[in-house]
Amino acid sequence: MEFIKEHQTEIVTIVGILVAAWATKRLVLFFIGRFVRKAIKPDKFSTKSAEMQREDTLIHIARGSLTVVVWLMAGMMILKELGVEIGPLLASAGVAGVALGFGGQWLIRDLIAGLFIVLENQYKVGDVVSLDGMAGLVEDITLRMTTLRDLDGTVHLIPNGTINRASNLTRDYSGVDMNIGVAYDTNLKQAIKVVNDVGIAIAKDKEWKERIITPLQVLRVDNFGDSAIELKITGRTKALEQWNVMGEFRLRLKEALDEAGIEIPFPQRVIHQAKNNV
């Protein structure tokens, strides 16, 4: 009891610091969520669930960081109230921080890179991306690493700090870029009409129209190949739908070309045999 009476002022002050720190943390956590929800502008093509996921990630990171800062400051104030000189502690922490900086510079680089990936919305879970040539579906993103799964089912764990080039194949929308070859004796105007009609028909189909933004159409005569004249076909689909749309388009186009009597040639080679003089 005597100890409490002697240090009553310090105890009250420490309790006040703890209560103030707790209240500050609760207040900050409440307002940081509202701030992030209002500050983050949604992408035009992103779904509501995707935007919520991005905002939740940012809120989680911000809350964790601010919680550490609040309790760290409260701890230093309590130590000072107990008569502990925090100057030497801060100096020691600075030395330790330098040592950890040299040892953990790769980790720090990964964390900073991961933070910018989330803040700039470079890619998110569910996107198909190519990271320095390694392509796959993004299954998870943390501040330290990105998890990809390729078509073989292999999972690739890529530290964020090692990524030099990130290519998002499904950002906002996906594009179709393909060539189809027709024989040299084909009426090109007829072939182009057949291709465009198939693209429009799929875009109007009730099963496919929600997946297509702009119908697949012939852009130009792209090349005179060895065995065929190549037509360039382009279009836009919803994110991740380009491969399904192209598969259905190829199926219908083959049937339409066969019905129109238009040949899709295969590579041919003519061999001339030299005559032997007897």
C-alpha cells in the first residue's frame, strides 16, 4: 500500500497513457477504414467485390502499421514516466536498426515493392499476369511475395522485390489477337464477311454476349504467307474470357468456312525431281 501511495501519481499517469493509447488506436482504426473507402477510386472495369478486396488489403496494412506506432509511442512514454532514460534506448535501437537493415535489406525491399503493388493496383488476386516471363493466375498477394499457379498446376512463389516487369493480361478487359489463313484463290471480301458474321453472331448469342465487349472482327489483311493469306482478327472480352471466346469462335468459324467452301490451307511443299540423262 505504501508503494502505491508513494507512486500514486506515476500509476495514474501510466494508466492514463494506456487508456489514451487504447482510445487513440480505436479512433484511428475507425477512421482509417472510412478514409480508405473514400480515398480509393474504383476502376471503371473492376467489379465491386474486386474493389472491396483491394480496399480491405489496404485497410489491413494501414491498421497494422498504425497500431504498432501508437503502442510504441505509448511504451516510450511509460518508460519515461518510470524514470528510464529513453535516449540510450533510442541510440541502441538505431544501431540495431542499422544492423537489421544490412541483414534484412532483401526483406525490406520485398515489403516496399509489395506495398506499391497493392497501392497502385498493379494486379490483384484472380488476375492472370506475367512476372518476368513467368505467367499464371494470381492466387495470393502479400507484402512479401506473390503466388502464381500456371496451367500445369505448378505454384510459383515470387518475392515482390525481385519483380522487374509485371504484365497484367486481364487488367480491366482482355483482348483477342489472332490470325486465320485462307487459300490464295479465295474471294477475300467473302472470307472477311464470313469471319465478321461469325463474330457478330457470337456477340449476340445469349450464352456469350455478357462475356464480349466488342465483337471479333477482321482488322486487316495481315500477311501473304507461304501457303495462305492471313487475316488479322481482333476484339475485346471481359477479363479472363478471351480464351473461352476464342475457342468458341474457332469452332464456329471452321464450320462457317466449310459451309462457304473456303479452304483453310495447310503448309505445302512442291518437290521437283531432276531427270537423269542416260
